[in-house]
Amino acid sequence: MKAAIDIGTNTVLLLIGNYEHDQLEVIHEAYRIPRLGKGVDQHRTLHTDSIQRVMDVLNEYKTIIKRDFSDVEEVVVTATSAVRDAENRSGFLLRVKDETNWNVSLLSGDEEAIFTYRGALSVIDKIGHQPFVVLDIGGGSTEIATGSGIDLNSYTSIDMGCVRFTERFLEGNPPTKDQIEVCREAIQNMLANQQLEVPKETTAIGVAGTVTTLAAVELNMLEPEMDTLNGFGISLESITKNIERFGGFTHEQLLELSPKVMKGREDIILAGMLILEGFLEYYSLNEIVVSTGGIRHGALMISEKD
């Protein structure tokens, strides 16, 4: 049994599981939304308050592991975009080590894409050898990876994420139509600068908070149910309609719409949906399938393999 913790720009996620004979058994999952990356796009620094929120989560997870999962043999901890971008990242990583005795692997954008691809497919049933493209919309960056079955072919990491682009483009509450259109244009420009090609007849898989939140709203869930979300398809038409609908809502109205599903994402979900819409439009895809897998799943699998 192993644990994997993913320190993202917006969330800190915990996964406890077994990986044997190329099969991942998920035993326990937890998520918190401390938003480590708040203000990093502008200031290039992790704020002391943000760091403290993350440390509180990590210490909570350490207690959970020690109290409830004493058989855990190893804890694999990864960090991504916000920590990569921060000038004070070394101090943050040292503090994590001092307080928890955990070494944090700071993933490159490429490594993030690789871990995400493996993790995304690990919880989807009936994976054959057909072409896939996996989209991970994070808080600070977005990773896109293509492959055939579980075999990764190509990948890229882009400095656009739902926290970064909210802070950069969607300042209003609610944002103006002009702000939304400027954000849309920036997304298309970012995608056009990539060399990644997505073959025709490719199945798109989406991971992370934007797609799971949107799927939970469409399914009228009071709170996310992981097993039900896996494999749920979201159409491009539905995403565009939800952008038109949610674009006129304040953050407070979005939270009121679905308190448990939207909590911690109410102010950034629109940017995530715009990135999701832009991705599908750019690569001429009509639908994306939800996966609740991600970096933490890939980290557990790859660390075990290594």
C-alpha cells in the first residue's frame, strides 16, 4: 500500500492505493482546496498564508495516513505549476520536508503530462489500443498528452490554468463579455503555439476540477461521486451553453447553485470551462469523457514500477 499526494495550484489531493500486476486499486481519496497558487502569476511568489493553508492540509493528511492506514509503506509527494513558477519554492519545499519528513518531487510540465496520462486512464474501464488525448486543466498550467491505449506518444504543458487565467483576464464578478472574449482569444493563441497534433477519431479524456465539477452539475449531484463521474461524457455544445449561463453569474450565485460541488471553484470555474471549450474547438473534438484519475494516480503507478 502506498500514498500519493499532489500539491497543485488550487488543490492538494490524497490517494491511497495498491498497484500490482498493472492494476491500480484505489482504497481512499481526499481533496482540499487551499489554493497555493493565489497571486503567483503576478508576483512569482508563494504567499505565506497560502503556504500555511497547504501545510495544514499536509499535516492533516499525515495524521490520516498514520491513524487509518498504518500499512502505507511509502508516501509519494509531487508539486506542479505554482511551485515551479515561485521564486521562493526552495523555502517551501524545505518547510514541507522539515514538518512532514516528506520529500517533494517538483514535476516539470512534461513529467506532469506523463503522470496525468497514465493516471487518467487508470480509472477508465475497457481501455484498448485506440487513440486518446488527455487534458488536465490545472490551476496554473494545462497539460495535453496523446497516446494509444496506455502507451504515451506525445505531450505538452502550457502556462494557462483556471487560477492563472482568472487572475489575468476575468477580473470582474461577474466578468464582462469583453473579458471573456479576450480570455478566449488568449486560449486559442496558446494552443496555436503548440506543436502537438491530435489524430482524427481520438477519444478525449478530461481530468481535474473543471471537468468533474461541470459533470457533477450536469448530473445534478449534491456532491461529486467519483464512480458515477468516471466515463461521463460532456459535449462541446453543453460546455458552450454553460459558459453562456454561468458567465453572467457572480461567484456567490455559482456557489449557491451547488454549494458542495462548487465550493473553492466558484471564482475560477468559468476560466476552466473556457479552456475546455477552446481545447475541444481547436482540435475539432465534440465531446470529452470525465476521468477522476490524475497526477496522484500516475505518481503511485510510476513510482511502483520504478
